[in-house]
Amino acid sequence: MTTTNTKRIAELNDLCRKAPGIAGKMYLTRGIADLPDADRSAICEKVETFDSFTADNDPYGEHDFGSFEHDGHKILWKIDYYDRASFGTGRDMGSEDPSDPAQTVRVLTIMLASEY
């Protein structure tokens, strides 16, 4: 992957976190969905504004993973890349070029660390 592609992937991932309904899909695990509305809202806002990327949690510079604490819970979020043509067919395949939004569907999953 080139530096240009990595930078573009990071930009697209940041957009997915900030506007998941427009730039990707967002899924909440059962543990997150079962939390009170105020907690879910606060967690989603923390994901949207997450900027604590380091070499430890973002070794490839793609901004595709993060973790933080919320009200005693460790929260994880992850962005996966799927081939747009196969997504939703039951035979989902990974995208060959996550830097190309025309062929990639981004899926943001937010979960409790205990669900991982």
C-alpha cells in the first residue's frame, strides 16, 4: 500500500466515523445496544471525535481501530472494508482497494471489549 493510499484510507475512515450513514454502515453490538440511550449517544460521539491514534493502536496509519473507557466499560470500535459488489449477498468479500469508495463499503462496528 502506498503512502497516498494509506492517507486516503485514513481520510475515508475518519469520514465513516463522523458520518456513518453517508460514508459507510454502522453496527452496534448487543452490549452497546442494551445500554441506556444517553450512554449510546455519548459512546457514538466519542467514536466520531476519536483522535487518539498512536503507533500502538494504529500501526498502519489507517485510523481503522480505537478504544476508550466509558462509565466503567472498555469500548472498542473497528472499521472493516468489504467489496461493494458482494456486500449483502451472503458471500461478502473484502475490498481489494479500500482507498476506492466506488468499490468499498466501510462497516463501523462499536462494541464492548467484553464482547470481542
